Amino acid sequence: MGEGRFRETWAEVSTGAIASNARKFKSLLRPGCLLMAVVKANGYGHGLVASARAALRGGADRLAVAVLDEAYALREAGVRAPLLVLGYTPEAHVEAAIRLGVALTVFGREQLPEIEREAARLGATAHVHLKVDTGMSRLGIVSPEAALDAARQIARSPLLKLEGVFTHFADADGEDPAPTLEQAGKFENVLANMRADGIVPGLRHCCNSAATLKFPELHGDMVRVGIGLYGLPPLERNECESPSLRRAMTLKTRIASLKPVAAGMTVSYGRTRTLSRDSMLAVLPIGYADGLRRGLSNRASVLVRDTRAPIVGRVCMDQTIIDVTEAAGVRVGDEVVLFGEADGEGLVPAAEEWAGHLDTIHYEIVCGIGPRVPRIYDR
């Protein structure tokens, strides 16, 4: 497991898969269109720095994170690629952002005076991307007139560089393309207003992973690929020609204990499972504190010796119990796969299975794998 790693629970992360996925997305873009790899949320749970380096190795041109702390960690690790903070940066930390050489998202004119002040104090130029809200109702300027006013203020300032203008689609992975096309139309209207005013908008970007696959006509100057980078399907349905992606994360553990338990006995907290037969139960050293969510109790199954073994009873904070009665020859120390790359036979659970049991999305599953689960990277 490596020096300083004492757990028998770990996540294997293939940086080769991340690089391969980046190359595949890059191949979908017209010449000159850039690939921005989104590595926020600890690289969607896969590891911030390792994911960033793998994406760049696969041809990504730029990186994006959600918060300045992530940008700081990348710079500290020696990652010098162009970097955008997609989310909110407090005024008190604008100076740090400029010093780090990262671009900031501007979603309101009220942000600009502080950015200008800090740029002037440092004798630097602050790079910004203007965000327009075309239907997400999250960060971004809603009014086309207000967006134009903000762009004018940026363009007039010798301390600011308008590096890009962007928006975010609310339902690019939905069945109906109309809402996405409507948002794209609003975005183009904002850009047209800027051009008519003599403002060069810089990089135009609006496509996430799903939109990159479904709407090639909307790629603009750059696409932002997040979930697809890690090999998880951005689209639930086979709606369009898409690259064959490689899943980058496999979550594993080992059996810590085996014991025969008689029929009629109950299992775990709350006694939510009563055994209907004499059973062989195994204890796994992983629980909800590691990201194996409590909602998977009595629902999900794992893979042991090429056999699906169901979770029985409630998932505990640090441990989980599975029924291995059907797993012939099972022993303490056997490897257990909780989710990972499909094996072609449907035996390896996928992150989507967990998501289905929990009425959520696979993004939340991989992002939720906790920090005490070591990530083991390929070489």
C-alpha cells in the first residue's frame, strides 16, 4: 500500500485513463478550440494535482477549479498552466489570486473596483472571465445590458484583461435540446452586443461535458470538460456519437473478518436485517465516513471472488457488513471491489449503481469518497 498508508481500503486512480479521456475529448474539437479540464472538488474525488497533470498530459490547454484554495494547491505543486477560478473569490483574497496568476470569474460589476485596486497596488494586470446567467439562476449577470456595461468597464481598464466570457447550461444532458439552445441564443446575443460595441470578448465558452458531446456547433473557442474527464458518462442515454471513455477510479477494500451467523439473527444498528438462513458474513473496513453512504444499507452489493455480495444491515461509520455465503472459498484478506470499471460481464458495480440506490448522480458518488481513503495512482 505504500509508506505511511496503513488502511486496507483504497481508491485506485488511473491517470492514464484521465489522460486518454482528455485526448478523446480533444479529438472532438475543431482546430483552434481549446480544452479546459475541470479539476475542482479534488479532481471530482480523483485527486487535484494528479488529475490536473494527467489532463495536461492528455492535451488539455487550460484548467478550471471552483475555489482559490484549489488554485493555490496547484500552483504550490508546480502546475503553471492557465487556470480559471469558476466560483466566488472573496474580496479579501483577490490579491492572492492576482499573485498566483489565475483568472477570476466576474459575475457582477460590484466586483470590479476591488480587483482593479489590487491590480494597481501590485502593478499587475488581473485576468477575468465575465459570467453571464442565461438560465441557470446561479452565478452570472442576467441582463444583457448589465453584461455589456460590465464588459465595457473591463475593456476600459488598463488594469484588467477580459480573457473570456462564459455561461453554464442547466440541462445539457436532458432529453429536450430546446432549453440548451435557448440559453445558447441568449449567450450569443450578449456576445453580439459586445462585438457591436467594439469589445473583443476573448474566449467564448459554454459547453460542459454533455454539451461538448451533444452540441458541437456550440463549442465556441473553448469547452469545459469535467465529469467526462474521469470516464463517467456525461449522458444517461446513447443520444449521440461519443468517445469510449475509461473510468479512472476503482474503490477497493479487503475483508477484515468472517463469521457464520445463524438464521434469525439480526445485523448491525437498528436491527434492520434479519437473516433468513444460516449465513457467512464478512466485515469490511469502510463506512459512511469514507463515502460508502448509509443510504446504501440493505441495497447495494459489492464484488468478492467474482460474486456479488449484498450489503446487509446498516452501513456503519467505519465498517460495513456483507453476506458472502455465495462466494465460494472466501477468506479474510480477500480483495473487495465496491465500484469501478465495467468488466464486460456486469459483475463490477458502477458508480451509477450507487447513484441509483441513492436517487442522486454519479458525480456525487466519486466526489464523496473521503480524504482518509488513500488514492493509489498508476505509474
